Amino acid sequence: MKLEEFDYYLPENLIAQTPIEPRDHSRLLVLHKDSGCITHHQYFKEVIQYLRPGDVLVSNNTKVIPARLFGIKEDTGAKVEVVLLTRRDKDNWEALVKPGKKVKIGTKLIFGDGLLMAEAIETTEVGGRILKFTYEGIFEDLLDKLGMMPLPPYISAQLEDRDRYQTVYAKTSGSAAAPTAGLHFTPKLITDIKAQGIGWVEVLLHVGLGTFRPVKAENIEEHEMHAEFFQVTPQAASIINEAKAKGGRIIAVGTTSVRALESAANNGQVTATEGWTDIFIYPGYNFNIIDGMITNFHLPKSTLLMLISALTNREMVMKAYEEATRNEYRFFSFGDAMLII
């Protein structure tokens, strides 16, 4: 398939700059994947009416780290910006560096007047850097003090509450971006869902470079995904497999949950596993586990748009996006939600 097939026009004023309060008051577009029918709802919390006892919602409990650091080069004092992506080991991180051309191997960086130091020790295949950090104390505490949340580049507004770029169920630190479909859930909504006999299961996928990396290949099949760490526990696998055996639907909260589940699929069941996945899901993919998903509205030409198109078809998704634009839904990370069921 051609990359241009996943392009669409989006007025800039529809790119959400701030999150809706309360979380579950964002709007909801429902795309019925068999018929192509589209329905609209004023509030996301109305999603519960499309769920039924025996279904299982699967969410990603990764936690975003304050991964954006601003510092200077030790030799020249020139300003640099770093976004931490993946921890290679205790003190070595894969990172995006700006301006990258100025940070050559051996360059030393200073953050927070020397509270945190780093040296570029390697160049990655995609033009990033491996940074080796030195410090006194606990790295996570220093990162929490010096770092900022790594908001996407299309968000220019300042985020007043750092927790607003976390899901309410975030637990395991390690992501460079939020699994944004989960931002619409409140503790009360989750409680209400469980009270209806609907399962709630958590898996893990740390969001990394794939979120930031644009598709450049004209033929999308030639695009290579960056590997991300995921984990599906034995308990999660057991609940999902039992629900499927009884005819329940598995509904993923976000594309990251989809990728974790499909990476753990084996003969139509989920296998408890952990490791690295570079699974790339685009139209023509046969889903093994999921029956539906909750998602946000994604960037043109993105792998996320390709993934949701695989669950229905490209024509249905592009029609839904046209209708969302016409009805002035809010797009991207802090935007409104879409249920494909």
C-alpha cells in the first residue's frame, strides 16, 4: 500500500492543545466495523453502553517518565535538548538529541548545573545517541527534578499538571510518550465498567521511538518499526483466554495494548511473555486476539492510523476521520476518542 493513501487534511485548530476536564468528558465517535455506521456521543463515558458482560478491556499500564532534558555542551556551552527513549542498562539510555549533528561521539552534556552529566558514546541506526549518565544519588529522583514531560511537538501549550499526561492507572515507569487512549478513563468510570461484569486487564508496553518516527517509505510494507519492550503476565493471559473461550470480546485500550496482545498471540490465544516487539500492523493483517479497540485520532501517514485501518478497512477509517473533522472533534494526544467495535 502507498503511504499517500493514509494522508488526510486536518485544520490546525482541531489539534488539541490541552486536555479536557474531567477526563471522561471528551467526545466519542463510534465506528461499527462491520457496517461502517458512525455514531456520535457527547461524552466518552458513554462508551460503557457498547460494552457487555463477559467483555474484557485491556489497557497499557506504562508510566511516562519526565524524559525531556534541557542542558548544555560542556565544551561550548551550547544548548541541547534530549529526549530519553529506552534504557539500555542502568546508566545508558537511547535518546533523541537536538541538534544531533552538534553532539558527536565523546561530547559531554551538563544538566541542572552538573547534577546530571552525560556523554555520547554511540550513534544509533536512526540517528539518535546512546548517552552514558553520571551522577550522585538516585537517577529517577534527579530525572523527576530536572526533566519535563515529553509532550509531542504539535502541542505548544504548557502542561500545568504533569499527571495529566499519565493514565490514572499508570504503574511501571519507562515510556517516552503516553498511551493516550487511556487518558479518557477516570477511576469512577473503571469502577462502573467492572460493576457491569466487564473485565479490566492490564498489560505493559513502553512507548518508545516508534511514536516519534515518521513513515518515510513510499510503500508502507517497507517501513521498519523500532522495537519496544512489552510484558503480558500469566494472570492477564489467563483472564483474556478464558473470556475468549466463553465468547467475550477483547477490546484494547489504545494501539500499544493492541501491539502487546498481538505480539503475545499464539494460535488464537495469549501467551504470557515479555520481551521486545517490532510488530507492524497495517491493512491485510489478521488479528489473533482483539475484537475492538478504543483509540484517539491519529496523525496523517502514521503507523497508528495504519493499525486502526487494519481493524476495519482504510476506506471506513478515512470516512470516519472526514466526519470527525466536519464535526470538529479534537485530534491527537489530548483529543477526543474513537471506539471501533
